[in-house]
Amino acid sequence: MEPQNKCELIADEIKKILSKGIDLSDDVVHYIDSTFSNPTVKELESILADDANCEKDSLMELLFFPGESMQVQLEETLERYRPENEDGKKILAYLCRDSLPVTFRLEDDRGALKLQIPEDVIRQFLLRLNISKHLEANLIESICNYGDEQNINRFKVKIRNSRFSPSDSKTGFLCRFFEKIGSRSSDIYECLDFMLEFLDEIKKDTDIFPALIAKKKFYFISLQKAQKMDARLEKYNIETLMAQGERVALIDQADARRKMRIIDCISRAVFGKTEFFEQPVSDARQIEIGSPVDIKSIVKNFS
């Protein structure tokens, strides 16, 4: 297919999706209400029409930020035509050839907001679609073989949106994950989100199983430190500990446990194994022996 035709077809598909309107997410509505004190649709229109308002540009970009559901609708088109970096300008030109009105719907009874989207905002929107990032054929095949046809495009969008950079090791690991995790696993999205972040942290030739276990050990040690800090905070307040030169780091213990569970799930699925760590002996149960006299005293107490 000629590049020009390819770019026009992609632009037409984007316009088709946008013509349906955009349902603003709870997070976006919460931001709007927190920032602008629960504005009406007319008040939002006034803000967006005021070039002197410093909040105008950031609000427009927030409204026109491509959500996951929109990207899922576009995924098959991007996979079919596989646009490259240089296609972005052509697609942008097609999108801006005519005016681009978009309706934004608030979920409450405030109604809808219809806006003409300016070119600079469309440009940012297009960049956030990551149209030139493509999955490798073997990874696409593994995702398609996973068995959850309803969510295949959602998996692809999550990978497209991530900072995941493919390598033989990383891509092979993702392929094995989709092949081994089990069809329609209830943990699939939680595991995938964690893995994509984890794969971005490690080098392309890293041995993945030891790296996963090292990450689990990091969370395990963090939990031990958090529990010790909890015990200290029962006796002293934060100000006192800081005055004594202690570093007070508050850790989300529930999140650390959740990520350890995710690592176990991934490790068992892909590698058929995981590793566990022993709980260290608490300070209260430790006995310090300094001399033979101490030993005689301990024996006497237990005899």
C-alpha cells in the first residue's frame, strides 16, 4: 500500500473513533472538579475559550488524552498498517485538514462539552498513541494464542503504551508468560503491568529469573525494615527518631506483599518455581552471650 494511502486510512479511523465522542474517566472528572470547583459545562467552555487562563492548555490536553478504550479500538488498524515515525506528520496533516469537533461527555448530569481541537493538541494526542511502536510477530502470536479473544487488543495496547524495549530475552519471556499463565487468569493484568515495569528496569541481556527473585528479596527486606520501624514508632514519634538521626522511611507494606505475590505467580507460571526467604529472628528473641558467666547464668535460669 502507498504510504500516503496508509496514513489517510489511519487518520480516517482515528476520526471515526473520535466522532463517537469521549466519555471522561472518573480521574479526569475528579481533577476538573478539584481544580475548578465543580464547574458546569458553560463554565468549562469559558475556561477553554479564555486564552489568558493559564489552565486552558493543560485542561485541553487532559480532556483529549487518549484513553485505553480508545486505543483498543484503534489497535487493529495500527497493527495492519504499521506506521513509522515519518508517517506521523502525514497523519497529523490529514487529521487537521478539516476542523475536528469532539464531544466530551461527563458521567453526571452536567451533560456534554463539544470542542474544536486545535492542531497543537492533536499533535500531542497523536504522540501519545505511540503509533510507531509495534509488537514483534512471535509476541503477537503468543498473545493471540492466550485464549482471551475479548482482551487481545487490550494486552497489545498495554505493551504499546509501556516503556518496554524488545530484546530476545525480554520478548521471549513475555511470549512464555502468555503461553504459560493460563487462559483468563484473574491475575493477568496485574502481572502484565508489573512485568512491563520490571522489564524496563533491567538490562536487555539480564537473566530474568534471578532478577525476579532479587526483586522479591528487595520487597522482603523492605517489609522487615517497615516492621522494625513500626515497632520503633510504637515507642517514639517520628520527630524524636529524626532528631536521633534515624532515617524514617514509610513503606506501603500491602503493596510490597502484593508485588511479592505477583512475582511468585509469574515465576511459577513461566519457570515452574519460585524462592522463599526465612523470617529473621526478631531482636526480642535474640540472646547475646559475652562470657562463660553468661552461659552459666542462662543454664541456671532454664534448669
